[in-house]
Amino acid sequence: MQKLRLGVNIDHVATVRNARGGAFPDPLRAAQLAEAAGADGITAHLREDRRHISDADIDGLMEVLTVPLNFEMAATEEMQAIALRHKPHAVCIVPEKREERTTEGGLEVAREENRLAHFIAPLRDAGCRVSIFIAADRAQIEAAHRIGAQVIELHTGAYCDAHAEGRIDDRDAEMAAIREMADYAASLGLEVHAGHGLSYDTVAPVAALPQVAELNIGHFLIGEAIFVGLEAAVTEMRARMDAARAG
């Protein structure tokens, strides 16, 4: 079975920095520490309102990283131009609303299929691996496949929320949907990633899915790092992922 990759999202290091408007803590330092602790890639979401990651952060990450950068972005002309200038290893197209605290759900691909097909074509032509962040839904997976995405990232937020709230039946139903749709996406030739809300308590069932090639985890790891340090948090998550994958 293939090794499960861990992408560490550093957005909320930038959130803490921006609370004071200064230079600390430095997201680039966090990215390098995560890399040293076993992260296989770094994820950063440059939002339209620049609420956490900045353009300068993306510039710096492209300069210092020796692991791939997964550049999360909305499907806008501005973000497309930035991605085409930097040509990161991967771009992940996510939904974005200015009023939300975080990305609250998967992208509606089926409804915007034609626009998104034209939007991602230049990114693919530039050599970026294009990922689409979607719910575990057959119609969305099929649409992502039709528009030419190479990767889908399944939204695990509803599963994690149900677990945290003790809604066990809902949690198990969400996990069953993730399992079924990961298998279906892989059968179409899509590479399958997963992420959003994953923690030590919820990561194992997702990590155990053989079709899943990569998990992207951020907020929990940055929060845990306050107590134990980022290296220890990433190391522990890596160990739990590997144990689950090993069965």
C-alpha cells in the first residue's frame, strides 16, 4: 500500500501573526519546522481578503520549501494569475465566501462545470496538479473528473463535527460516504486526498482508507503546537496516520 502523505496547512500561524500586525510568528518558519518533522508538503490558502496568508508568504514559501506547495485558492482571475506566476506543485480550488470563518463546504462543481473547466485548463497547462475540494458526493466527483482535475480532496468537516458533537450515527454515515466516494473517485482515475477538521481523534479511519493518498491538516496541528510545539504535533499526527495505514 502506498505511503500516506501529510500536508501541513500553515494558514493559522499567519492568523496569529496578523492579530498583532507584526512579523511573528513567521509562517515560513512553521513550514520549515513542519517539513523537518515529516510533513510531505505544505498547504497555504491565499484568501481574497488576505485574512491570514499574504502574497509575501507565498513568495517566501516558493523560495524556501523543498517539499511541494499546495496552493489553495478561489476560482478567481486574480488567484489564477498568482498561481500562473508561481507555478506551485499543486493548486487546490476551494469555495470561498468572505463572511465565513473557514471553508465551510465543498466546491459546487456540477453547477459551474463549464466555467471551472476553462478556469483550470491554463493551470494544468502550466504544470500544476489541479485538485478540487468537494463533498463526498457522486455528482461532484463525476463533474471534477469531466473538467479535467487530476485530484479531488474530500471534505471531512461534517464527519469531524459529528464526532466532536457525539452524533455517532451521523459520524458513521459521513465516514461511510467518504469511504464509498474515495473508492469511486479512485475507480475514475482520480487521486484522492482528504482534509478539514481532522484531529488525533478523527484521523485514523480516514488514514486507513487505501484510496486516500494525502491528508491536509492545519488548524488542529497549529492549535496543538501551542501546547507541545509544532514538531511534536506533526510527529504525533504522522505516527497516527502511519499506524492507521499499516492496519
